[in-house]
Amino acid sequence: MNEPTPTGGPADRPSVTDPATLARHAEYWRRNVRYVAGLLAVWFLVSYGFGIVLVDVLDNFRIPGTNFPVGFWFAQQGSIYVFVVLIFVYVRLMNRLDREFDVEEGDDE
């Protein structure tokens, strides 16, 4: 990691106006937005598609052991569970992206 200067900042921090730094920032945010868009598309498919549009088709199937229709389950519970799982997926993706671009949040003691 970069050693701090007497003012407390890293000694060899690149300038924010450097073209290479600007390109890295742009790539970081482009991938971040791609992750968010993909995860929101999955959530939209599950919550709107499975819970509203395809509910009648999915109601022909039952959740084993409960006899609940699958469409009803997605409308009432499934989209919430999928959303929570997507939060954990996003955290994992962003932690990996932060390590790749060396912008990890960590203990700076």
C-alpha cells in the first residue's frame, strides 16, 4: 500500500486529471453500472415477470411440501428473497471489483 506523506495522503497517488486515471475511473463506473443494471433486470424479471405476468402459468406448479402455487409464492415472498440474495451478490461483485481496481475499503491503521 502507499506510504502516507506528512499531510496524511499517499505519496504516489496519481493525479485525478491524468488520462490513465480518468480511463480507470470510467472503466470502474462502467462495470459498476453494468452490474447494477444486470441485477435490476434479474429482480424485475422475478418480481414483475414471475409475480405478475406469469403468475397464472406458474400457479400450475406447487412448492413441494407446502402445496402453495409457485406464482403465488413469487408474488408474496419470492421477489423479496431474490432481492436480498441480489444484495449479497452485488456486495461480492463490488468487493472483487474494488480489489481489481485497488480501491478496497479496509482498515487504514
